[in-house]
Amino acid sequence: MPKKFNENLMKAMQATGEAVRICKQAMVDANDESCRAMYTAILKDCERHLVMLRGEIDLHKEQKKWDK
């Protein structure tokens, strides 16, 4: 069975990826610039979080803690 912390990393990756997809669609659907600005800011945060999550997964792999 995978380690719980690895499962949590994968769940966070999936949820953040879904947030990116939602924000990209929301920017298309937005009806004003303030909404687009908000979704752009959220998107930047999500992309930064994805980089952090990938880095943590890579670290777990290097430390032989990754069993997914």
C-alpha cells in the first residue's frame, strides 16, 4: 500500500490540476476584467503549487520514499 504522504501529494496534484483547468475556462467565460484578473492570479498560484508538488515528488523519489 502506498505511503499516505505520497497519496496526499498525488491528491494535491490532481486537485491543483483541476483548479488550473477550471481557472483557464473561467477566464474564457469571464464577463469583465476584474474576474479575469482574479482567475489569472489564482492560476499563477496553482502553477507555482504544481512546481512545488513536482519538486516534493522528485525529492521523495530520490530519498526512496516513493512507491507509486
